[in-house]
Amino acid sequence: MEKTYITTAIPYVNGKPHLGHAMDYLLADVLRRYMMMRGKDVRLQAGTDEHGSKIFKKAAESGVPVQQYVDENSRKFQDFIHSLDVEYTDFVRTTDEDHERRCQEIWKKLSDHIYKDSYEGWYCEGCERFVTDKEHEENAGICPDHQKPYQKLSEENYYLRIADFKDDIREAIESDRLKITPTFRKKEFLNLLADMPDVSISRPKAQVEWGVPVPGDEDQVMYVWIDALSNYITVLGYPENDIADSWPATTQIIGKDILRFHAGIWPAILMGLGLELPRNLLAHGFINVDGQKMSKSIGNVIAPEEIIEKHGLTPFRYYFLRHVSTTDDGDFTWDKYEAAYNELANDLGNLVQRLATLCGKNSVTVQYSDKAEKDWSADFVKRMDAYEFNTAFDILWEQIQAINKDLEEQKPWSLAKTEPEKAKEVLGREVEWLLDICNDLKIFLPETTEKIIEIFTADEIKAPATPLFPKN
């Protein structure tokens, strides 16, 4: 069976899960379910990034030991992933002993491309990176993501010589050996690559106590890039294990804000290790709220659990997988969300209620089993393979709407009075049509489609006592 390896970016555990994290996991889950339906053996990674000064300071502010702090927050992310009905096969924490040991071995393997140097420059603690003088000037000295002034730091650190790999990275991206989706982000990154500096991969232990020790230098700890980016292969057992069974990753799913690290630093690490590059980087956009970027200072931050609590998980998945572009920025407002919920209730919820009621009244039963071979349209497959998940979802939803239209045109409730067998035939056909779609719709809405399949494959079809999506 052909192997597929999908990865998600590991979130920093100094905060709660947000909608950007939810998009990572939802998109990975859609791809996982799709690949499994295509007969692939799928491995899905998730994890948490747990080192650094921000973590250490947050733990101190919370009045708990730092290990306890990261344990509790890592569990929150694991619980959050499960709450989205997402299943992973591998979970990595950067404080795991195996991960730390493997990172040190990776460092040693990269030693020919690592050097120590003093550096003075502008640093953002929120981003955990130095920025160029040009970025500092363009942003008027304030990080646009964290709304805090850059710090002027002078440190002696270790650096990864990105210059050793730039030409090879450019060739890999231009030839789509490392494919970046969407294409316009590929062009954006290639414009940045020429000026990409060597990257700091350590910090003085005097500045950052909480981190993986640099091999052979007790005064330095690893900086986020070797520690965090390497998780995708340390979770597979690299370097002591042969990872060719799973690596290279088929798709690495990330937010657009960390594309430069995954398209620049990560390929350099892999090239330095003599490993293949991932096949695809899928960079999704941000979720704005009413047209504005979410910000605590503005007061427009909406937590995923707040949205899920409103109507449940299926409407949440429906909105963010169908009404938000897979690759562009999306927008959330409560009005849009309610409109999407009503659409879901009308198109699918009402269809199930009506069809099940008519089947019950007319003693309709169906003998049905999911087809091993999927007869997806070429257009659906093309969109899924191009990571256009939201428009692929549209294709399935058009079929739901087509059943509603057919039901109105055939009027089996009227047929039942004059041609009962004809009515049963119509209803049976529509049920099988719905079940066919639901077996494909599992990719997007697994919880509800399983319920629908149970309703219509029961020995006696009965309408649910409570509609799947009660009206407000």
C-alpha cells in the first residue's frame, strides 16, 4: 500500500488554540480522509513547540514549574485536535527526551554548515527571530504581528549557513520539486530568497534557559529552527531509524506567516542532512474577523470553542471548509456563520428529515454498501489534488442541492396516493443518491454523514426525533 505522510505546523504552547491552528488541523484531516479513500496508508503528524524564553516567562508569570506549564498546555492542544474530529498517528513534543536527543544528533550532522559569530541586530521575541534593518525600517521599528517594538540585541550565536543551499533551494522550488501552493506565494518567497541571510540557530543560555543544549557548548541552547522544524523527522525516528518508509512528506500544511521558514530554512536543513525535500508545502491564509486581522488590542479575537459551542462541530467544519478558501485569507462574522448554518440546515438537515419521514411512511428500505472504488468526477479529483478543498466541497454540495430539486420535482408524497410502488422507487433512488454523496462527504463532515448513513441503512428508516440542525 502506498504511503502518504502529512504534517501540521507545531504550535507554540504559550497561548490557547486559535482559528489558524484549527485550519491547519481541518485541512490536514480533509487530506488524510481523501487519501485514505484512495487506498493510501496515511501517517499524520501533530505536535507542540515547547522551548524558548516566551514559554519560560509565561510559566513564571503563571507561578508553575515550566515543565508542568508545557505539559498542561500541550494537553490542551491534543484535546483541541480531538474536539475537531481529527485523528493523528504521531504526536511530537519538543520537550520529549527522544526529540531533544535527535535534535542534537541533527546538529552534529549539520556541523559543516554551522559557524559561530557575533551579531548585533533587531530581534522580535514574539516571532523568535532577528529581522533585517530593512524590515525594521519598513515596519517603523514595530513588529506588525505582535505590535511590540523590536529589541536591539548583541549576541554570540551559532548560525546555519543558508548561503550554502540557496541555489539548490531556488532550483527545487522553480522546478516544483518542492511545490508551493498557492502559486502566488511561491513567487513571493522566491523574491525573498535572494536576500535571505544565514539564520541564527542558537541563543546564549544566559538569555534563554529553557531549550535543548547545543552539543559541545554548555553556554548555548538551540534556537527554534533546528529544534522545532526537525520535529517532522524526529517523530519518525530520525536519525537512528531509516525513515524512507514515510519521508519525504507528501504535504506539509502551514500558515502563510511561516512559509519563509519552511521554504527556506527547512530545505537547507534537509539538504545539509542529505534528505529529500517534502513534495508539497500548502500555505493557507489567515482568518480575519469582519475584515480585520484578529487582535487582542482591537478586541475581536474569537476562540474556536466559542464558535463550536454555538451550533456544534459540523457547522464549524462546514463553514471553515466550504466558506473559507483553502489558500486565501478567510473572513468570519457571526452573520456569515448564521447564514451558513441556515444553509446547512435547509439543504442537508431538512432533506434528511423529509426523506426519512417519507421513507418511514412508505415502508422504504435500502440495501446499501459503500463502493470500494470511488467514482468521483474528474473535476472533483482535480480540485482535491490541487488543494482546492473548498471548491471540491462545492461540487458535493451541488449534489445535495440536486437531490432537493429532484424531490420537489418528483413529489413522492403525491405519488404515494396513486402509484405507491413508483413512490417507493423514487424514494429508494434518492436515498441511494444521498448515501453515495454522504460516503464522499465524510471527507468534510464525518460526524453528521455517519449519522445520516445510520438513519437510512437501518432495518426501519425513521426520521430523527430532533432535526440534525435545529432552526434558531
